[in-house]
Amino acid sequence: MDIWNKQYKNIAIKADYRVHDKILELLNKTSLRHGDLLDIACGEGALAQRIIDENPGLNVDVNDINLSSIFCQGYKNKYSVDLNKQNFEFPKQYDVIIAVEIIEHIENPWNFMRAVRRALKPGGVILLSTPNIDSIFDRIFFLIYGYHFYFGERGIVNSGGHITMVPMWLINHMCMSSRMKIIHQCHVDTSPHHGLRYRLLKLFLSQILMLAKNRNDASINILQINSITQEGV
């Protein structure tokens, strides 16, 4: 199954297309039909365009380091913010911030999460995705190649610079330190990446893998993170 090289309205989807589907599902479950939304590091804007098309009541802003690469239509504002600057800020606050497949490109994910938290309105929501390094597939891949599937030299060359692994336990700590809480977690699975070598090794290692902590089949983790007010979530 080809999960990459997809398009939406002739705009390239710069991610596993299934992630966009999941993000839209989570956004629809928030029941937010009016308000301000920011798509961080939106690439060419395929996801932003879907959000604009399916949620006409939202005011959608887009951000990317390369503004000339944004091809979506109907957004309110677009601007470039260097997400690796120590004290970067977004120009306003939002009800929802989308951060799809970006935190693994960031030199300092703690700094990134704090900045995103500051850009949330009270009760605001972050919808975030990042590669999962805890899956059985990824553990076997590391055993064979010595680096994780979405990282190493492969991740830098093929994925535009995957430099920072952000496992779930670390995301939890970053959220707690910034008065946020993971409300919902889902994923897209690793099945499109399974080859013969992986299936044979999984069979061979089946007894050992039964002892593995947090074993799962998540290729990419997708999270809804809510800001916490003094009264609660």
C-alpha cells in the first residue's frame, strides 16, 4: 500500500496520508466549528486546505519556513516562524494548533512545546503527530539496521531532517511541565512497512517480544493535547 506520494486538490501531502485523515477525525470530535486555527509547518498546505474546505467557520492561519511553498487557498494569514529560535513566538493565540510531523524536525522540542502552549487560548487544543519508536516493527528494524525506521541517515535524507526522537513518555513530561494533558491518543499502523525479513524475524523473536514493554503496532502517534486551566481541563 502506497501511503506517501498522495495529493489533495493537486497539493502534495508531505506525510503518511492516513495521518491527515486521523487529524481531521480528531478535529471534528472537538466540536469546534468557529474560532482560530493554526497549521504549523504546513508544507504545501494539503491538510490546511482540507480543514478550510470541511470547516468553513474556522479562521485558518498557516505557517511554514518557506512561504513560497504554500499552495492552499482560503487561509486568513500566513507567516514564517523559525521554530528552532530559542524564544520564537506566534503572533496571536489560537483555539486549535495543528503540529503534524514537525516536532521530530525541531532541535529543542521542549522549547517548541512551551511556545505552542503560549500560543493557545484558554482551553485550547493541540493536535500533534510524530513517529513512534516503540513499536515492535521499529524495535526489529533497529536490531537489523542499527537505527530507527524514521531516523538515522535515512530519516535525514528521505524525510527532510528527522533529527529528534520524541517517545510518548517524553511527550507526557513536556505536556505536564507546560500545563497540558494528553486527552486522546491514536495512531496509524506499521503494516505498510512490513517486508519478508521483518515477518521472519518477528516469528523468530516471538517469545522474546512477548516480554517487551509497551509493545504496539503504531507507526505514527497522533495526539490530542488540551491546555489545563486552573479549574481543570
